[in-house]
Amino acid sequence: MRNVFLQNDLGSIGDFMNSFRYDIKDEFLKNSKLPDNYFTQKQEKEQVSFYSKFKKILSKITKGNWWDKTDFNDHLFMIGNWKMRPLYYNKKWAWDNYVDREAKIDGITFGTVSAYDLVKLHYPKTVEMLDKITDRYGDCINKATFSILTANGYISVHKGLENIHSEYIRCHIPIIIPEHKKDQLYLEVNADKVYWTETFGFDNQTYHTATNKTPYNRLVFMIDISRKALNMNKKEKVIAPFFTRLARIVFRKGVDLN
């Protein structure tokens, strides 16, 4: 059973999304509140003790709060080495922490300016891509967000908190990918490795990790698209998936997929 789908496997949607990668990059850099050198400045690796890591994870488990913080200056949500800037989240458009706002002139309310209109104003080509997908395939997108894996960052083994029925495939469009050796930057899914050299998708209900051993930040645009739109069958049930992955790692059964 496959867990990763390369650009060709995604069919025309894969090629279509990939064709927008440079427009998406331009719009992100134009609208981002991050420093101009955020993706070009070399970052030193921070030394964190095992005790500090363990204490932080234990706190997350006991409090049930997995987001480290929300930085309202750059509007990025953050979990450890993963930062996210959502435009469309759980089927709702998102713009700087509100959905709609009233437009008032001389104290008179004339209606609302929707979050969709604000996102479209700042990210017109990105919204064009999303709109064209939904125009053709219906209500098939659950989430669309910028995703940063920080320099020298590692996201430990996990699976998505949502999409518990594997209805959606998480697609990654590579936007800013630092120069690297092959073993420095990759997504590992059930012991197999896939690299950000093309647009690809994967089932985020499969246990996976992300690794960035370079001193530079990595940026992708992430879209959850329904299996129906991608013409993919429903995922088969897997027995003991965590230990299946562990066994594939121990016995070195994982392969490079691209």
C-alpha cells in the first residue's frame, strides 16, 4: 500500500500545482513579515539538552497544548521546528487572526470584508490556483498553508491530528529549498524518504518525520486535497502502523522515492 505519491502520481493536479510554485514564492516574499534574509542567512545550530527537550514534551502532553506560541508580528503558528502560516484552515479562510470584519465609513456599516477577499488581495495567484482546483473538483480542499521547517530542524515521528480517516492527501509544493546534500533535507514516511525536488503528496495519517540538517530555513506550500479529487482509493487499514514503521527502519527496508 502506497503512502507517498510523486508529482506524476497526482496526475494533472500535481502538474497544475507545481506550475504555480514561483508565483507562490513571489507572493509569500512580498507579503511576509519575516526579515529579508530569513531564508538566506546561515543559522547556527542551537544546543538544547535532553532534559530540556523531555521537559518541554512532558509539558505539552500534560497541558494538551501543542502550539509553542503564536507570533502575531509575523502571523506564524509554531510547534518546535515547524512554523505555519495558514491561508485556508479546516475549510475556512484565515487572515491575520480574524475571519470577517465590518467596513465602516462615517460610522455607517456597509457590510463585511471577508477573509477570502483579503487573502486574494495579497495572494492573488495562490488563490487563483486554489479556486481553479475547487471549481473543477468541488469542495476538495481542507487546508492550504505555508510551512517552514527551520534550519537544523527536526520534526519527530507523528501523524496528523486531523484527517483521521485519511480522506485527504497532504500535498507539498516546494517553494524555497536550500542547497543540500541528499541526506540533509527530506521527509520520511513509514521509513521511505521523499525529497522536495518536485511537488508530491502523502497520507499524513502514516507516521512520518521531517529533517533539515542545513543551516537554512525551508519553505513549502502545503495543501490537503481529497482522495476523490485525486482519483485515489480509500486507504486500507494497517495493523500496528507505528511498529511496522519501526521494523522497516530497523531492517533497513526504507527506500528513496525520488
